[in-house]
Amino acid sequence: MIIEFPRTTLLQTLKLMHSILDRKTAPAPLTMIHVTTSHTGVRLAATDLELGLQRTLPIPLMEEHAFLIPDAPIYEFIKELPTDTVRWSIDDDHHITITSGKAKAKFNGMNAQDYPALPPLPDPFVFSLPAHDFSQLLTETLPAVGEADGRYILNALKLTISNTPSPTLQIVGTDGHRLVITQRTTGTRLTRQQGSRDLLIPKKAGKVLQTLIPDKEPPLIAIGANQSIAGFQIGDYLLTSRQLDGSYPAYDRIIPKLTTARLTIPKTVLEDSIRRVSVIGGKDTKPMELSIADNHLTLHAHNVDVGEATEILEATTDRQPFKAGFNAQYLLDALETMPGEHCQLYMESPQTPCVLTTPDRITQFTHIIMPIALTP
């Protein structure tokens, strides 16, 4: 059997499959990509048993066949090819010969019978929204989600679909040190069920979804869910994700009431200053000191092994002098993903949670960071 692929399309697909596979500890079939041919097209699929990704390319073939191809070597080989078209030749022993111009390589495939079945997409889809809106919500939330945290529920994104009163998608993420709550009034409910619906998906699923959304002319994304699986369709990509079990942290209890902002400042001005000052203290080691007084913000970092740095910025502040310490990288993550042009800081005392938001979306975006005690 011979299959001819457009190289760019095939490479894009293999790159996404490559990103979800665990090649270090997984058994052999789970380091492979499942390929199925039929009159509807060529379907490529991959799974790590937590996520499943599939895409059907419009290359109809008369012969129905299923086989496994090695993920990493084929991806790396095709990445180096110079031509626009790639030809696969598959024999009865599942050997895949790939030719492109004068380049040729032969890879050992496997029988598809030992490959785990991908879970079907939840049916029907319950919600759809512009993929651009979904991408922005993920951008704002992902930095605050835990990374391989022992408390696995902190590695989850919480998605809530609701009507309040219009269709709304809210995404929440936390690693125990910071918390992001962001939402948009957007999308369309696709079923008669109008109640609120929560989904808990791993951070890895959020990262893959972010990658699937194209920069140009992003399509709608459809979302479905059952008790154990969440499903997403973006164009011709289908992603399934295991929903995480357990109770998500009761984050509502730590959200302070916003009264008067201690600080309002252009977002990029503060971000650039933090980058400079954090060179001394290190972005995630020594706390950075923020002092607010007399319509000025002073940033200060000190490191006995390196030195110290100070920068004073003009800002709109309240009348009470104030000082607190922060992880500089957490501040940068918040500022880099915050919508709007200005940042507002709310904080009752140097020991209480700090709320960073923007006057442009003050009711729709909240980034909370826990302070760090400053040493005398």
C-alpha cells in the first residue's frame, strides 16, 4: 500500500502526536502512532492513556488497513526532508518505507491489534465557542496550574460552563501559591441542558489544546463531557482527556473583597522593571520587595552573593505606605498573561493574599499571589 502526504500537513500532525506521548517509561505500543486507512481518509492517532489525539487527513484509500508507526524516528526523519510531498510504502509485515526526492528510509512498524482503544468523544457536544476566546482563557490560566505536583488535583484546570445569564466559560487554575480565575461571556449552548457544568482536565490537556488552536483564522471549538471523559473538537483534530477525580480546592474562601486599589500602573512598565530588578535577586529564589508610597512604586532586590538593585516608578497609589515581598517570576507570569493595558494591585496587609487584576476586566480576571515574608 502506498500513501502520499503533503509534508507540511503530515509534519504538523506528527509534531502534535509527538508532544503527548511518554517515551521514557511507556510500553512499546504507547510509543507508537496508530494509523488507519479507509475510503474516508487516513486517520492518525496517539494516546498516553490520559490524553488521546486523532486527526483524519483527506486522503481516501480503497484499502482498509491499520498499523503502528514509531513516533520519534519517523517524526525526526520527516522534519529533515526538503520536499513538499512524502510517500509511504507499507508492506504486509508493517515495514514503512518513506521516500522523498532522493531520500529514503525504512522503519519497523507493528501490528495494530495490541494498541489500546481510544475513548469515543462524548456525544453530544454541549458547548461551542470561538477558539480565540478559549486560547486567551488558557493563556491567562496555565501559568498558575501545578506542574507534576504531588497533590494531583493542583495539576488540573477547572472549566465551568454556565449561563449567567448568557453562555459563559470560566477557567480556574492554582498551584497552592497562586490562583487565577478568568472568564468570558461567549459561546453557544448546544443542548437543552442549561445548568452549570464543571470539567477537571490535566494541565497537559490545556497545553495541547493551546497548541491545536491556529494563530490565523481560528475555528470554533466544541466541548463535550461525560462522567469520566472530556472531549474537544478543533477543526479536524479530536482530543479526549481523562477527567481528574477529586474535589477541587475551595478557592472562593481566599478571594479578598476588592475595596480601593493600593496601586494602578501601566502593565508593561511594571513588567519591564521587574525583569531588570530580578536579575539581582533571581526570578524565583530571593523575594522582591515592593514598596508603595506617595504615588511611587519602589522595587528592590538584594542578594548577598551578587549585589542589589532598586528602581522607582511613578504610579497611582493610595495614601498609606505599604511594603510586601513576592516571587518575581509569579509577578511576571501574572503580568505577561493579564489582559488590558493597566495593572491594579489590591492587598490588605503584607501577609494577606495579593490580588492583581486590570480595570479593563476587573469582574472577569483575578490573579491572586501569596506574598513572601521579607527578611530584616
